[in-house]
Amino acid sequence: MAEDALAGSRWEGPHRGVERIATILRMVSASAEGLRLADLAKGLDAPRSSVHSLLKGLVSVDFLTERDGRYVIGTGVARLLTPQRVASLIDTAREEIEALNRLFNETVLLGTVVDEEVVYVLQVESSHSIHYTAKLGEPRPPYPTTTGKLVLASRDDAWVASFRESLPPGERAEFDRQIGMVRRTGLAYNREETVKGVTAVAAGVNDRDGATVGAIVVVGPVYRMGDRLEQMAPDVGAAAERVSRRLARLGIE
């Protein structure tokens, strides 16, 4: 109690706890590598014991995650924002998704990432009797999906290295090759890695800050698309770039 009294007049009043929580979330979200307890206590001008109690509460509801003594934004915040973000992404990308479907007559998907898992949120199917159909809203691991490869490649080297360690040793060299290719070209391919007989090409969609928030994916059977992936890639990339520019103009994160 005595320590709290020293925290400063800006925290006085009935809403002090709410204000501190809001400031913690703002501070952590602005830091790429996360913040330590000492950093947050200093920024709040509050005793460590009080800040640590708030941090424990935020971790318990997944609003923050602790990694090696640093606090980063947790998946709980993403779940709060996801419905609005996904709706904006769908509205912005729908025209391009439909145009690619008309151009190639293959299934075209809009993928995004929720809680570090790939989710397809929009689909325009091919009219061919044999075509790929995705289950919308079903979580998938980020690798080796094309959307996941694009999102992974956009992360910093330390994050990618940590994810790489979660893979079986025999898959790591191929993972390195694919992430390197995505970073060089801005495109991702899936050649029967997820479903036998199915292949895909994708390009990333970026928000106003340049972060990859999803991907436009053209997917279909190998016998029809296998030899066409590289030919289709420029159109897919151009469509994703137009969506990214629209997101930037609209100020959508």
C-alpha cells in the first residue's frame, strides 16, 4: 500500500488498474522483442510488485505471453481482434479472389493466421468437376501450407529459428530452402506437401505496416496445375499486391 502511494498522481482514482493494464498492453505491443518486468515498472512509474501482479493476470487470460523473462502480446488479444480484422480482409480481397478464379478456373482461397495457425476464410471454387475444396475456418499448422510459409518468412530470424527447431531434423533443410525462396521471390508453392495430388501457388497480403497478415492462394490438382504454377505466379502476386495497397489506404491492420 505504501509503495502504491508513491506511484504518482496520474494513477490515482478508481480506474488506476484499468489504466495500468491498458498502458502495459500498449507498451508491449510497441516492442518487437517484448518487455521485461523492470521495463514495464519503469514505464508505469509503479512498484514492481504491483506490475507483476497485473502481468500474472494478463498472462492467465492469454493477453500476454512470457518468453525468457520478456512479455509479448498473447493470443487472447488476437482472438478479440480477429473477427473484425478477418471481415475487413475478406471485403478488401474478395474482388481479386473472384477475378483470379475467372482467370484460371481453379479454386482460389484467402488465408490468414489466427493464434499461429492457418485458417482459410474465403473460397471461390473451380467449376471443374474435379477441384480442391477447403474447409473454411479449420485451423491448420503453418508449415507446409503456402499461407504459413509466407507468414513465417516475414517473421524475424530469431522467430523463424525457434519455429525451425520444432520441426523434425530431417525436415529442416527443406524448410530453410523454402523460407529462403519465399523471401527472395515473395511467392510460396505447395507441391503435394499437404495433400497428395494437389498443388498451389500463393502470394502474401500485407497490412499498412508491411506485416504479412494472410495470402491469396490458387490451388488445384497437379495434373492440371502442376506445369502452370510459375506461369500463374505473376498474376497471383499482382492480385495480392493490389489487396495490400488497398489495406494500406484503408488503414487496416
